[in-house]
Amino acid sequence: MEDNKAGIKDEIPDKVSIVVRSQGYGELAFNVKTSHKLSKLTSRWCQHNGLDPKTVRFLTEEGQRLNPEDFIKDLDLDLEMDEEDGLMKGYINAHMEQIGGC
């Protein structure tokens, strides 16, 4: 099974579905080209939710912070086949920036 996952990561399609999850904002799916920068997706998500992109941090499911200047094809996302639309689907999490501590 791991061989299959590794093969899928090597063959990233031209278009994928990325689901952005956030506490308080739910889930929102975007069909995007893998040749686009992540900032295009994150800006659209922030605009949809009325948020300033500078106040939101995006992370993989494993908790690694994502750089908006990275290309979607270069992200280390666990992609799985979505039977409904036939696209590979991946998930990222959105968190509001928190400053300070005690």
C-alpha cells in the first residue's frame, strides 16, 4: 500500500481539489491547478471568509506550516482519489494567528 501512495505522489496531476479546514469556518473545497502558487488559494479562502490573509496561517494535516509562495505541486500533501469528481483531494488547515502568551 505504501508503494501505491509513493507512486501517487510522484504522479501529481495538473488539477487537484484542496479542502481548507478551519474551526469556526468549516470546510471549503477549491479545484486548483498544481502549477499555481498556494497564495492564490489562500487569498481566495480569506476573501470568502472576510479575513486578512496576513492574520491566517495554513498548515498540513501533520502540522507543518505552509509557505504561500510555494507551488501547489511542491506541497507535501497526502492526496487521495475523490470518487465524486475524479480529482485527487488533499487537506490543509487554516488557523488564526496568535500573538503573545501569558
